[in-house]
Amino acid sequence: MELTPNISLAEYSTLRVGGTAKGLFVVEREEDVAVALKEAAQLGARAVIIGDGSNSYFGDGAHDDLILIRMAIKGLELRPSPIEGKVLTAGAGEEWDAVVTRAAEEGLWGVESLAGIPGTVGAAPIQNIGAYGTEVGDIIEAVEVYDRKKDEIRGIPARLCAFGYRSSIFNMTERDRYVIIRVRFWLHKKLRRQLPKEVVIPEGSEATPAEIGRQIRLIRAAKLPDPHESPNCGSFFKNPVVTTVRAKELLVAFPEMPQFPASDGVKLSAAWLIERAGFKGKSWGNVSVSTKHALVLETNGKASAAEVTQAVDEIRDGVQALFSIELAPEPNFFS
Ligand SMILES: Cc1cc2nc3c(=O)[nH]c(=O)nc-3n(C[C@H](O)[C@H](O)[C@H](O)COP(=O)(O)OP(=O)(O)OC[C@H]3O[C@@H](n4cnc5c(N)ncnc54)[C@H](O)[C@@H]3O)c2cc1C
């Protein structure tokens, strides 16, 4: 494993934003995780773990103190679960959608609603990726990690991962402690939940994981800009959760405001707030709010992090001024 020196960080973010870094290690074997981390430390650099960069962007300028560690550990292995269904173990460097495709090929349920989400397997538990009523934490059995604190590889069962809305121990209480090496998914022979309301199964035909995945991918392609055409990192803000009292007050002032029940209050649509505050389609030089989806910030591939920050600040200020609600960004920013 060799260090590739002087890399362009923008190439490792689907938003295409970032200056340069000291170098890059590509990790293909679990034993190389510790080696890469130690070498980065010896070179006096901080190590940032990266997958496909579809939820990350970087600061402008030269980061001579930063080394990227790109997770490329492969492998998709299926074995029977002692309880029911099958357990699929996937390497951190596999594409997330490869898990969805493999499950569909085997006729197994659990991940079909998460079809088409960009990124790697290793990043999926970090913010507990979710879409169409499913979160990945719902079907994770355990996460295999390298523990930087204890210098050991071990498994963490899902119940200890504290999965919540776009959160887990990996981006909250134990941020930066663990490098995810593999994830074990528990997949089922039968559908265990309601189908997403967006999919249509014609009368007389049977729903299959492959068909649900196919429809979800089509819905997503129609709704979201493709990062290969318009660089973006998906939803730029989390949907805010407010108390039921506050939700009622907001409904009085804005009767058409969409609201959804959440375990800890009422979830609002950040896209609706941003659109209502007048930002859909607005541009700041090389950065703009997508005309397709108000939650997505796009660049033209030439944007600076400073321009992104300006857009983010203006959107947050505008939403705060109109609704007294604070928006929290979803992507990870490495300055
Ligand atoms: C068009 C588009 C649509 C999207 N739709 C959705 C959606 O519907 N739902 C959703 O939840 N997200 C969505 N996202 C966000 C993104 O796809 C997910 O967050 C995805 O999990 C990021 O994977 P990645 O490999 O690109 O992560 P990266 O951006 O490379 O990394 C994300 C974070 O995880 C850390 N990390 C990455 N790999 C590891 C590892 N192996 N061990 C430890 N830490 C690691 C990084 O340090 C960083 O903090 C979307 C993004 C795009 C561009």
C-alpha cells in the first residue's frame, strides 16, 4: 500500500469541492487500516476516512496536514441466519447499491426501499442512511470495525449502534473512533413491513424485492439530480424535528406545512421550508439550489467551499427568519 501524494480533494467529493491534501491511501485489506492510520500519524497528518464522498466535501486551499484513507475492502458473502432468512456480509468498499442488487437476486427482503442511494457500504451505518420508510439500521445485524482507541478489530451489534434519524454512535458519541470494515445485514424471506406508498403493484402481480428496487430507482432518478451531471451530495439539510406544541403553532401560521410523526416529536420537511423561504433555484456563483429538489445544493464543478458556506448560511438565515427553525447540514465538511 503506497501513499499517492498531493491529491485533489474535489475528486473525492461528489459535490466536487475541496483544495489539495498531502496524500491518499487506498485500503483493500482489513489489516491495512491500522497500517494506513499509523503511517498518516507518522507523517504528522490527520487521517480522514472516505468512501465515495457522496456525503462529504472539503475546505479550500492546501491541506498539508490531511491524508485521505479510501475504503476499498470488497466482498459480498451470504450465509443462512440461525433465526430466519440470510445474513449478507459486505465489505466497506462495496457499493451500497450492490447490496440491494444482491438481495434482490436472492429474492430477499429488507433493503429494497434503499435502492439507488449512492455511496459505500462502510458509510451507510455512519448516518444510518434512510429512504421511503426504511433506515439501514433496521436491517443491520452487526458492524465490524477497527477500533482506533483499542487498536483492535471487533463486531458491534446493531443494538449498541444507537441508530436514529441520520445518526448513530459513529457520527455522534463515538465519532472518529471506529473505521468500519464490514457490515452484516439480516435479510428476510418474507416482506416484514408495509411497501412504500410510492410504489405501484398492479392487481394480480406479486411484489418482489427486485420490482420494488426498480421502481424506487426510477422515482429517485426523476426527483434527484445525478451527481455525475450536476455535482451534489444529496440532501444538504436534515429534516428538522420540533415538539408537538411547536408543530401546532407552526400549523396555525402555515396551515399547508407538511408534518410527519416522529419518535421524538414532529418531523418537518426541510425541502418545503427552503422552497417556501424562496431559495429553490437560487444561485451563488458556482453553487445553486437545485430546481429539481430544494434540499439539494448543486455545483458546476468549479465551486469553492467558501461559496458553499455562503449559500448554506443564507439558506439557514432565511429559514430561521421566516419560521424560527434552525436547519442542520447533513454532509460532512472537512476543513
Ligand atoms: C444524489 C444523492 C442522493 C442521496 N440520497 C440519500 C438518501 O436517500 N438517504 C440517505 O441517507 N443519504 C443519501 N445520500 C447521501 C449519501 O449517499 C450517503 O450518506 C452515503 O452513505 C455516503 O456514502 P459514501 O461512501 O459516499 O460516504 P462518504 O461521503 O465517503 O463518507 C461519509 C462519512 O462517513 C465516513 N466514512 C465513510 N466510510 C467509512 C468507513 N468505512 N468507516 C468509518 N467512517 C467512514 C466519512 O469519514 C464521512 O464522515 C445521497 C447522496 C447523493 C449524492
